[in-house]
Amino acid sequence: MKKNSSLVAIVGGGKVGSTLAQRLVEHNLADVVLLDVVEGMPQGIALDLMEASGLEGHQHRVVGTQDYHDLKDADVVVITAGQPRRPGISRDDLLKVNAKIVMDAARQAIAHAPEAILIVVTNPLDVMTYLAWQAAGIPAQRVMGMAGILDSARFQTFIAWELGVSVADVQTLVLGGHGDLMVPLVRYCHVGGVPLTELLSPEQIDRLAERTRNGGAEVVELMKTGGAYFAPASAVCLMVRAILQDQSRLIPAAVYLQGQYGLRDIFMGVPCYLGRSGVTKVIELSLNPQEMSQLHQSAANITQVLEQAKLLAGQFG
């Protein structure tokens, strides 16, 4: 693709990838290359999206491909490829099948777009982000996983419903791994500047926090044939916007920790600033003992799965 504007490459043309492609062009953010191994599928999605361009009023291009050469000079590469969640399958169950897919995708994508920022969406998210970083061989600040922003958005929605208020007035923050041990930080949540603890009882907050932890599984159980894709695509789109427009947005994402929160050599969801160079700064919040304990419990779970992943990574080269 001839580069006339920012270019985002999406590896994986499933529901998250195709919905993200739609978001990016219709929000006038970038041209898109959509890559998938299924012959004709990304080309068909690209054609369908392009036929809507006049109706949506944008000038951006979408190209479908099976060839990594078409990712040349991409500004951002988003990896959504891999087996999605289904009922009864946890994020960690996806480890073996998705590890090779993600590592191959990261390696080939960066070979053709060596300056790109890499965003990983494939589950288990935190571990896949680590493997992608290893495979790509690029600085950690240019690699991140989409997790905390989605989990925070789910918590935000549930709180707004509970209170019967505009979701726009609700601010939330969820840290930790993208799984059952994520840590909603209630002390940092508010509605129009009013602390959440002033508006909801501890029992209500606990119930909403638990629903947030199971947010992805709830969608999977309802849909039965796959997982969420509208909200994940919106979450990635916000991250891409922050990067391409160098917005320095403060959002939670799975980023590499080198001592922050007492954790090292792990990708996990924490607040960070995102800009054109990727993760420009990791923010270390002051956590109370309970919050820190929960965060470290989440990290321990990631580390356990990561050790399995590293063995697999050795098999894949």
C-alpha cells in the first residue's frame, strides 16, 4: 500500500480485527492493512469496508492480504490473531495454540515494519504480549497489550448502570492481569469527581467489581460461539489514536515492568502514558497493602503461565 497517511496493520481478520479496521477508517485515523491466513477473507472484508467509504465520508483505504510484505512501513501493528475464547475455555487454556501464532506474527510484522508500535490483543493477553516482545526483538516501550482499558470500560459501564447516570461521568481504573485476578482500584474511581465509595455500598461495589472480572466470560457465555469484539475493538482504537496523534493519554495497558510495584520482567496492566513513541512513562500509584497484595497475586498468576510460555517459546525458536 502506498503510504499517504498513517498506516495501521492488523494481523488477524476475525471479529476483533475486522471491527477495529472499521473503527480506524470511519474515525479517520489511518489507512489499514488487514492480514489473515484465510485466502480471500481479508480481501472480502476490505472490499466491503471500502464500498461503505462514500456513505461514511472518509478517504482512507483498507487492503486485505496474506502477505506480510504489505505491512511495510506500518506505524502500528495490532495482533488479534489466534483462537478466541469459547464457553468453558479460559484465557490461559489458549496458551499453547496462540503462542506460536503470536510469536510468528510479531516476528514477521516487525521484519517488514521495523519502526512500528506493537499492540497485542490475543489471549492470554499479558503472556502473549511478553512473547510478542521477545519474538519482535524491539524495545519494550514499543510493545503493549490491550487489557486494562477494556476492563476499566466494563467497570465504568456497570457503575453507570447501577447508579442510573451518564457513563461519561464515570471514571474507573483497573490494574493487574487481564483475567480473573484483575484489580479494580475503587479508591481511584469516581463519578463526576465524587468518590465511588460515597455513592455505592461496599456490597454493591464488590458485586460490580466481580462482574468486571468476569466481563469477558459473561459475553462468551451469552454468545456461545465466540467472545467480545465491539468493546475490545473500541479499546484498541483509543490506544491507536493516542499513539498516532501523540496524545500522551494516561490509560491502563499491559506494559513491561522493571521494578515498578515491586515487579520485574513481566507485562501487566498498570497506568501509563501513550504517545507516538509508545509507552512514554509508567505511573507507579501509591497502593495500600490490600491493593498491593492483590496486584502481586495477579502477577504471580501471570508469571506461572509465563514460565509455561517460555518453554513453548523455546520450541518455536
